[in-house]
Amino acid sequence: MTFPYSKEVLEHFRNPHNVGKMDDPDGKGLEGSAACGDMVAVYLKVNPDTLIIEDISFESYGCASNIATASIITELAKGKTLEDAKKITWKEAAEALGGLPPVKAHCSVLAVEGLRSAIRDYEEKHGMVVEDEPTDE
Ligand code: FES
Ligand code: FES
């Protein structure tokens, strides 16, 4: 049996970036999986003038794929506007991680949903029009 995880996944799993709870976030999202009962939380600090994500962190109670994906999406989202961060897909995250085992796709989708739900939370709190979420193919 070959080991399913890429070098990048293992690196992000062992040394996740932007991990931890944020005090007083501008937006936060919590998503859970019905499949395994695991959860991921994403926290945002947003510049109210530019709508750029200035800081982001996450907490994961999930598996290696979930932790590695949450780590990489925080890297991808930091410095982006909310609009651009919404467009980050799990495919993009999986590619940045050098691939994920297909059996674990939902675990990485869960991390992306956590980011989108934190963005939605910010938008709702600030009375912004909430558009339909982009869908993953
Ligand atoms: Fe639960 Fe992956 S097995 S998040
Ligand atoms: Fe729980 Fe993958 S098994 S999200």
C-alpha cells in the first residue's frame, strides 16, 4: 500500500499555518461534517474600507486533509478581497497541496466551506448583499 499524502499535505499537517482561535474576529465560520462529525472554524479580520482579509486563522478538529487544506486556504485567502477569497475552490487548494486522496475530498471541501461561512458572517454583520455561493465542480 502506498502512502496517500503528498509531501505538501504532510508539511501543512505537521506545521499548520495560521492556526488558533482569534480574539474578537470580524467574521467567523464554523462548519461540521455529517459524515465524520468533525468541525472546522475559520476567523477573519477584514479591513472595512478595502474589504481585504488582513488576518485569518483556523481551528480544526478534523483529519490531516482537513488541517492541511485549512492551512493552505488561510495562506491563499490572506491579502485577498472577500470577493476573491470566496472564489477559492477546494480544487485550487488541493492543487496547491500537490493533490489530495480522492477519498478525502469532502474533508478539504469542509475547510473551504469554513472560509466561505466566515466571509458570509462578515457580510451579514455588515449588511452587505450576500450572493449565491460559487459551486465546486
Ligand atoms: Fe473528518 Fe477528514 S475525516 S475531516
Ligand atoms: Fe469528515 Fe471527510 S470524513 S469531512
